Amino acid sequence: MTGTVDALPLVDESAPPPGDLEAFSEWLAAGGDVELLKDAPDPYRDVLQQTIAIAADLEIMSLPLLYNALLNAPDVEARIAVAASIQDEMGHAQMMFRLLEEFGVSAQATIFGRGPEAYKSFYILEHGCDDYIEFICMQTYGDRAGYITTVDLAANCSFAPYRRSLAKVNFEEKFHFRHGEREIRRLWEKRPDLRERIQATVDWMFPLAVEWFGVTDDRKSRTGQLTYRIRGHSNDELRQRWLREATAFSESVGLRVPAHYDQEADAYVLDYRLPVLFDEATKTWDLTTTVEWPAKFAQWKRGGPRKLPGVALIQGQRWGAELWVA
Ligand SMILES: [Fe+2]
Ligand SMILES: [Fe+2]
């Protein structure tokens, strides 16, 4: 079959000439969409590249995150669910690295040519999901956090190719957290003997997911993503959406979480004040002690215990044609 349907434009006819940053910013603010990177000024490209590069690293980090949950799945249905999630995340990584090629970035060099410590992942992905309960909790709280971030990008990002590629990502992320919720509810009701373990997992994972959205808005120094309409909402706005949905779900099941609805503020609020520190050895939080942000940044920078082994696992695998050598 020949002919094209809804052919994409090869040039942004309405875009201001590259180099005129002010005109470009005004054009973006008026709803302009970038189709081709060559039409975009360097500062815009830099913020966009950084955003996609972090997204790509996060997708790669979700592969080793789920590795033990795959090995320890209690039955074949559970193993299929974990494998499907891993496969989806692999597809997301592939999509992000395809976009990064537009910036001249090589997936091979980025995944295999860097030391594990150079990966820019998020702290929640650096502790592992070692069994099926941790996996469904990660889907419920972690994948939902990812979904809220990427839905915002898909709705607002001024780089149209990124928006379009996120449609499939978002469909799959939604499937992940819906699956997690359904499984938590099912086990909570059918297996009262597992309730304590589910609650214990949520106790350490919930505050990690709160941290997915980064520093609070009053501390955020880099605002390029909002200025260039790469994102539509701030850290605190996205965190609020997550808090509302995650808390409402937890309460509907009977799970305790350190957050509640505040009538006066007409918002969901945490029962503690950010930032707080996680004790990796005991997997517990000291929610009563608010620390200074530099202490939190240091914890994030050091990375969780599974970050380096996780990347090493990915980099040490045999890939591609090598897999077929007897
Ligand atoms: Fe993903
Ligand atoms: Fe996911």
C-alpha cells in the first residue's frame, strides 16, 4: 500500500529561527510544538536531552530491580506478570534511547560504556524487589509515580516526538499499577496471613515513592523543564496527585500509610515533613526527624545498596548474537 496518512511535518514552519531564544520561548508559551531538534535552541535541547536521558536510565534500572522477584515468583501466573513488566520496561528503555539518538547519543556506549555509579537513577529503584509482594507494592506505588510523571510529559511536552512515544509507555505503566493494586487487594482479602508482610513492605516503600518527585518546590533551583514546557507541572503538584491516589487506594484496602486528607487544606498531606532519611540496614525510616536537604542529597548520591550490583548485572549479561553461541 502506498500513500501516507497524517504525514508528520518535516519542518516547523511556524518556529522562529534557531538562535533567537526569546522568540522561541514566546512561541513555546503560545503552544508551539517542536518536531525537529535542529529548529530548537541549544538551552532547550540541553534540558530536553537531560530529561530523556534520566528517563532512559530509570527504565534500565527497573530491569535489575525486578530480577529477584522474577526468580522468586510463587507460581506461574506471578512469574508471567513479573516477566511482562520487565519486558515492558525494556521496551520503554528502547524507546527512550531511540529518541536520544536524535541528540547523537549511542545506546551501546551509554548502557555499557559507563561505570555503574554514573547512572542517574532514583533512590526507590536501588533497593530491589525480592519477592512477589515487593513487586506488586512497587507496581502500586512506584509505577504509579512513574506514570504520573510520564502522563504529565505526554500531555504537556513541547517536543512532539516524545509526547507521541509516551502513549504506549503510559498505557503499559497504567497496566502495571492496576495489576499491583488488584493483586494487593486480592492477597489482602484472600490471604490474611500475608497482611503483615504487605504492610511491612508498604511501610518502607511508601516514603521512597514520595521521594520519586524530588525536592519540594521551595528548594527546586532548576526550572528549565517548566520554562521550556517540557513538563507541565511542578514536583509538588505531581507529588500531590500521587499522594491523593496512593493514599486513597491504601485506605480502601485497610493499609496504613503516613499521609492523610487535610480538610482545611483540601489536600492530601504527609504525616511527616520532608526530607527524612532511610536506614538501609534495617529498611526503616525515621519519620520523626526532618533533616536538612544536603543530608538527603548525600543519601541519594551515595545510592541504594542495589544500584551498583544492579547495573553490573545488566552490563555483565551476554546480549544479542552471543546468546546463541553454544
Ligand atoms: Fe517504564
Ligand atoms: Fe512500569
